[in-house]
Amino acid sequence: MIMEYISSAKNDHIKAAKKLTVKKYQKQAGAYLLEGWHLVQEAINAGQQPRRIYATEKFLNERELKPFYDQTTEISPDVAKHLAETETPQGIFAVLPLEEDKLSEPLSGQYLLLDAIQDPGNVGTLVRTADAAGVKTVVFGGGTADPFNPKVLRAMQGSQFHVKIVSTPLPRLVENLKKAGIPVYGSELNDAAKPYREVAPSDQFALIVGNEGNGMSQDLLAATDQNLYIPIKGRAESLNVAIAAAVILFHLTA
Amino acid sequence: MIMEYISSAKNDHIKAAKKLTVKKYQKQAGAYLLEGWHLVQEAINAGQQPRRIYATEKFLNERELKPFYDQTTEISPDVAKHLAETETPQGIFAVLPLEEDKLSEPLSGQYLLLDAIQDPGNVGTLVRTADAAGVKTVVFGGGTADPFNPKVLRAMQGSQFHVKIVSTPLPRLVENLKKAGIPVYGSELNDAAKPYREVAPSDQFALIVGNEGNGMSQDLLAATDQNLYIPIKGRAESLNVAIAAAVILFHLTA
């Protein structure tokens, strides 16, 4: 069987695939475009069913792609460049179903809550870091970059296939976490904040991290059980939000 | 006295200033361009002497700029946009002397060593994180992004004015650190690596972090006293280099 080959970026399939990097079209199609060999491998290993794979010639003999032969279309390097968000594309893309995870009930375990984190690199790094720390659920609150944004996908490094990614408003969730007896920690310096090392590691907690410029929303801050802060020894005024989350998470999960 | 006003990006001073974002011209002129109000304030507060400040009208009455009135040139918003590396420029820039720090002798204290860290955002975040952790010296080894790269400057958030930034080859420095009795830690997973929590915090250490894709150079790795690793609990394969450095540094400096 001869595989389909596309060498023009004006091909309708390619135009449609390119749109799957944009939220509006992702929602319409119920699908998103994932770029790069490592990430496509992660998706396949996680049991994801690509609707279509676009790959340049060098990937066509990869063992992991064999089960998806019927869904694979060969593309030229020029088309790969057109589809790519990266400057030096590897030349492989998968169209994957846009499935949002739901919170497991009853609420239990460790959670990272993102309150209006805007930078896609920060958001992706936060998910990757939560994954590494063993935190099983990352909640995207209002104002947070979209999980299917290409830059978020790249920074997550496939961790979206290892942890639950849930988009939901945080205020109600925080109430429910507290009802479930799960301590909710903020991460903003205020008069009542406690150095993070004074809280013992635990298998039940939720940590909220806030917007890069403005910090956590005041309502959420008021709803936390305890605010944690990282004592600064030098003269830096603050830490990058993903760095701060990492330091606290690796302590709480130790 | 009427302040000079420049409204054309073709003005020779502006053309020269723009070049001061590029390493080659920075070296020739012995100066670099720093963008943004927070960073310019940090520079002034650190006692830096700007050779020139380019500012749009809204900054001209700032108290901190008064001592530099003779060095300040007003620019139009269009010129600010031309000079800027950011998408929404604030409209203020300083031309600062390109001064490299030197290592304080005798060697003593806490060091972060960057071995071929290529991503400017990572490099800048590493310096900012070292600053926050109280580490006083960050050493840029071969292959590491330049400290005066605009993206590095942005991610450092002014921490270059709080810690020593030294560019020097790492192999010889590591030998000298060891001779001075300062333990040198690697951060690469190998058979002999130790979980980072098993090493006690100390006021004397050097931590080496390695290239994003390839890790530390093998020669450096062989020269370390001990390799440290961060146990991964989830299924992420690795951590972002700045995240990993943060987790280890905040432990070692606790």
C-alpha cells in the first residue's frame, strides 16, 4: 500500500492540522496538534489514539509508528516547517483527541493548583515538575494558559500523559478540598505566612501558586488553610513561579 | 536645559545602542544595553554608572533618574519599540559598562557552576535562583549562554547586581575548588549518585549543573567529589535544569 504524501503547505489537510494549534479550532475539532518525536512517543506509550500522524520520511520506519500505519501521512520537510512551532522541527506531528481529565472523586492525594499562571513555559514546567514530584493532579484555574497551547505542550515534555490535567474554577474546588479534610496551602508572602519547611511532608495537600506578576487572587488567599513562603537569603526579590513551586513541592512530597 | 530628544530609529545613537544587545558589539564597545524599569532601577541601586539612559517621556520625572539627567536622552515610543527585545516595551533602556566579575581569592563559600547551559531563560533563572538561595557566585563555563544576552538579562531580574557572575573554564576551577577543600557536587544520575537529601547543608560547596540535552561533560563529572540526584516519584523522565538546581540549592543552603 502506498502511503499518502503531501508536499504542499496549501493542502487542505495541512491547513486544518495547522489550525489545531489554536484554541478556538481545537475546541471545534475536538483535537490538537502535538509536535516532536519524544512527545508523540509519550502519547503512543500512554495509549493515546492519534487521529492522524504527519511524519517526514526519516520517521516512517520507526517501530512505534507501525500500528498507526493507516493513520500516517508522509509530509515533505517544507510542510513540516510550516506545521512546526519550533525553529528546527524534527518533522513529526500527531493529531490527538482533545480530552480533558476530570477530578477523581472522592478528592484525595496531592494537588497543584494554578491560579492565573500566564506564561506557557511556566505552566508546562509546573506540570512537568508536579509529575516528577509524584503529584497526580494539576488543576488549571481561570486565567491560566491553555494546556493544549503548543508552548505549554512543549514545556510539559509529555507529563500531561502522566498526571491528570483538569480545568476548573479554583474557588469552589478549594472549598471542596477543605471539606474533604485536605489542607490547602497558598504560596504568597504575607504576615501570616509560614516558612515552607515548618510544614511536614504529607500524602494529602493542595498547593496553590499564583500569577507571575500579581500573585494569588485575594479570595483564594483568604480561603487557604496556611500560606507558605520560601525564605530568601540573597537579594533577589522573588523566585520564578515554577522554581518556587518546585522547592515547596519537593519538600511536601519528600 | 533642554534634554535631547530622538524620534527616529535611524539616529546613529539609536543604531549604536541597538547593537549593544549583540555580543560582538558589546565587546567592542565595552558596554551592553539593559531594558526595563525594574532592571534599570536595580542597576542604579547597585551603584552602576549608566553611560546613557534612553527613556520615553513617562519616565523623565522618576526620582531615581534625576542624578543621571545629563546622561538621559528622551526617545519616542517608536524608538523604544525599535530598541526593545520585548513585545510590549516599557520604554526605558540603560547603556551600562560591560564589566566581568572576577573570582574572589581565596576560594570560599557557595558556588553554582553552569556547564554549557544553552537556553537563555534557563541561564537567567539559574542566576536569579542562586541569588535567592544566598549563593554568592555563579560561574559561566564554556558553551553557556552569555550573561549579557538580552534574554539572560531579562530572566536574571537584576540578580547579576547581587551575585558575582564569572566566566571561566570549569575544569581548572573545579581543581582549585577541590584544592581549597570545597566539596564539588555534580547533578547527574549515575550509578554512584546519591539522593541530594543525604548530603547535609553547608556553607561551603560548589554545585555543577549540566547542558539541557547532554548533561554534564564527562571530564567534569569524573572530577566531582559526589554526584547528587533528585529522586523522581512520578513518570517524568527528568526535570528542567533550573528546577533541579533550585531543589538541590535550597536544600544545601537550608
